[in-house]
Amino acid sequence: MMGIRAFLIAVLGALLLLHFLKQRWSRRHYPPGPLSLPLIGNIWRMGFRFTDDTLLKLAKQYGSIFTLWLGYQPLIVMSGYQAVKEALIDHSDEFADRPVTSYIKFIGKNKGIVLSNGHTWKQQRRFGLVTLRKLGLGKTGLEHRVEEEAQQLVETFARSKGQPLDPSFALNNAISNVICGLSFGHRFSLEDKEFQKLIEAIHDSLAVSTTSSYLLYEIFPSIMKHLPGPHQKAFSARDTVLSLAKKEIEEHKVQKSFHDPQDYIDFYLLKMEKHQRKNEPNSTYNDENLAQSIHDLFIAGTDTAATTMQWALLLLTNHPDVQDKAYKEIEDVLSSSSSICYQDKKKLPYVNAVIHEIQRSKYVLYFGLPRQPTKDVKINGLTIPKGVMIFPDLRSVLVDPEHWETPEKFNPNHFLDKDGNFMAREEFLAFGAGARVCLGELLAKVDLFIFLTCLLRNFKFQLPEGVKELNEESIIGVTRHPHPYKICAIPRCSPSQS
């Protein structure tokens, strides 16, 4: 009996070894990477958790292009400016697609802007770019809405009367209401139940992406779709955002406000009407794509901008010399102006450099959003197979020691020339690059400039009594959040000045 058992164990071991060797042989054409084990892939190599420098360490060991395995799913990581530039800029069209994984397919359904591909993506993205420009700067557009929310933010901070406050809640609300104004044409009060549900849903949608529940869904979708877990919470959150979007769409249809368009829904319904009148056979303009596009604006635009603002206040509190210099420039240049507009950034090179350095040094995404090549592509002598998932590590570009003087330090001089003028950097890829460059880049830039400039003009940010320094380590999620903190917003002058 013991002999039979030993024989069966030996046969099983031989089969596993044969399977392992066959797997290694079948993957010989992929870029190098850590040893991949059956079922779990490379998860063991990361110690089952990511840290700020996990991918940077792997790039040092395996090169600027390397392969990780999520079970049997390959992920090719591009690290450093040269590799990312060659993929996203030099081969922009070939890397224009999003991967179609089990989770992405369920969440995106090839609708909207962020997760769609092909004709749908091209048509929805083109509309999004044109419409955001139409809703853009000036006193009647996006800029006006941001100024309104900045004023609300100043009033919220003023109510703390210089006592320690956690700014995260107020910042999330302000950013979310900017997108509400852009999409729906109105803001919500903070007490509104639907608005509170929206904020919670955005958080739940993003939280699942770094859990084991997400990884297991990608590997075993047919099983996981029947099991409870954070992935089910994310699916429910998606439905919550879509439901609110569809409710707003119906209200716009009833009001027929789209004949004098003031917001994203208005412009979209007007486009739908024109395509229906012309009976366009290939039109993708419909309620489902509109609702998903609004969902994408909230999910992609809220957490990233709010988190960047959290890092901004943390860094400026930790670096009072930078804060004082930025405030002095604002006062010297804008002292006679009662309001701040986005065009003022041209007069404020140091403030502009500080904002760029905040985005560089504390880049909020752990990965850039994944891409998928539409055909086999050769980069640095390595073949990137058609259809494989690509992760462009944008953070590695922003801390690439070959291009930044002090990559690990907060240093606004990275964006200033010797005469103190603002200096644009081609290595600054905080918004991505190529065909999928961030649709909301202008929105994010307006948010950050007006919010931060208004807050600096009205408050001096200080550490609470007894606190020597705020923690600058990141909490790793789909976005890289700071640890919870409190600061004191000491009024400089009357909040009405902003």
C-alpha cells in the first residue's frame, strides 16, 4: 500500500514538474521577470503586498521591461522614461487599447470612455474632448464652477478657526461637486443623501482594485461572480453611480435644456438628437454610453484630484519655506486682484512649479491605467505580444534618476530654470501620454491651481501643537493616499478676499 502511495506521489510530482517546464518554455518569448508558480504566478515575489518601491526594485533586477504573472495572465511592466515613452508616444496607436479582462469586461461593458475600445472609444473620447473644451475656461464655464467650490472650501476651512482639521472630507466634496456641475449643471449640498451615496460609491468602486477579491475575480470569474466580497460591493457602487447619472439624464430630457447646452449631458443629448435625425448607422450616442461616460468622469477624476490636494497641503505644511515663498509670489503678483483665474498661473512661475512638483513627487496612481497592444510590437529588442496587458509605470518616469536631479525629494526647482522661470519638462507624464492621455487633464489642472492658490492666499498651514512632522509615506491602493493627518489652517485675512 505504501509503495502505491509513493508511486502516485512520484507520478504527481513528475507531472507538476513537466507542467512547470512546459509553462517556462511557452513563456520564453516574453520579457524576463521573476519566477512564476502555477496558479498564483508572481504574487509570492511581491510578498503578497505592494510597497512604493516594489516595481522600481524589480526594474533594477530584470530591466526596464519585465513580465509579471497574475495566475496565467501576463502583465508586462514598462519602467523608466525611455521605455514608457517608446511605448506610449512612439507607438501610440499600437498601444491605444484597454485590456479586456474578466473584471474590466464586467465593469466597463465596452461603453463610455475609459474602458472601451474600437469605434465606441474613438467616438466617445472625441466627443468628450470637444465638449470639455466647450465647457472649459472663462467665467461661464468650468473655471467658474471651480472658483465657486474654492470659495466653499475656504469657508469650510475658516470654520475650523485655526484648530486642527482633517482636510480630506472637504477636499473630496469640493472635487466631486466640480464634476457634478460639469456633468449635471448643478452642485449638491453636502447634506444631500444622493450626494453622500455618490461619494461612498466612488470610494467603493476604487477600493476593490488592490484586494485579493479583485485578483481572484480575474483568475476565477465564473466562481467569484457568485461569491460575496469587495468585488460585489464595487459592482453595486457602479450601479449606484449609473443610476444617479440616468436619473439626471431623464430630468434633462424632460426639461429639454439641451437646446441651450450648459453641461455635459446637454451637449450629449443634443448630439444624440442630431445623429437620430440623420439616422447615422454607426452612431454610439445613446443613454448607456452617456451614463457610463459620466461614471468614468467621476471615478477617474474625483479620487485622483482630491488625493493630489491632500498631498499638496501635507507637503506645504511640512515645507513651510516653500509655502511662504509661494504665498509671497501670489501676494506680490495678485495683490490688486479680488479673484484668481487659471490664466494667472502664467504670472506665478514658482506656484506653477510647486504644483507640478507635488504631482511628480507624490504621483497618485500606483500604476498608469493598463494598455493592450493591437499587434506585436518590438521595443528595446523585446517582443510585446498582441493582446497582452501592459502597465506603463508612470511613477517610475517621475522618479527616473536619469532625468530628475533629486528624484526622491520634494524640490520645486525641478521645474524652474536658473532665472526662476517655469520650465516645462517632457519627462513630466503625470497625465499619461499618447492616444489615451488623460481626458480630464485640463479639469485637473484648473482644480489644482485655483484650489491651492485660493487656500494659500487665505491660510497659513501649520502643524498642530506637539506634531513635529506629517508622515510622507504612502498608503498603497489604486491611488497612493497619504496617511490620515490634521493641520491647522491659520487665517491670513478675510476669506471673502478669495
